[in-house]
Amino acid sequence: MDSRGNPLNLNVGRLQKLSFKTAKFLEEECRDPVEAMYVLKATLYLLRSAITEVGVFLDNEAQLDAELTGMIDKAIKEDE
């Protein structure tokens, strides 16, 4: 990932809090889990466009996804 000098710093606790709020919103607004997944997929597409416009380019999205998944898994294990 090239963020042009702005390293990606994630607060996993904040990420979890926002994720839970997002999941609750989707549960209330979507007809079923399949529609919620389509909403998330469409949102991801729009966010990719938005971050590109501000100068953040994802060189290896699969690697970023793996790193994020690892961070989330670690935070969940620490909470248990």
C-alpha cells in the first residue's frame, strides 16, 4: 500500500466499535444477510474510489486484507 507518507494506523478497538454499529445498522435496514453483503460489497467499491481520489493506492489489497484479518483475530483472542 502506498499512502504517500501517511502510514495506516488502525485502532482495533475503534474498528470493532464501528463494525458492530455497522452490522447493527445493516441488520435493521436490510431484508436479509445476502442483501447486507451486497450493501457491504457496494460500499467497499465506493470507498476504494474515494481513497484513490485522496491519494491512497492499494498495491496489494489481498495482503492488506490478510493483515487486517490478523489484527482483528489477535484483538478478539486478547478479549477472550
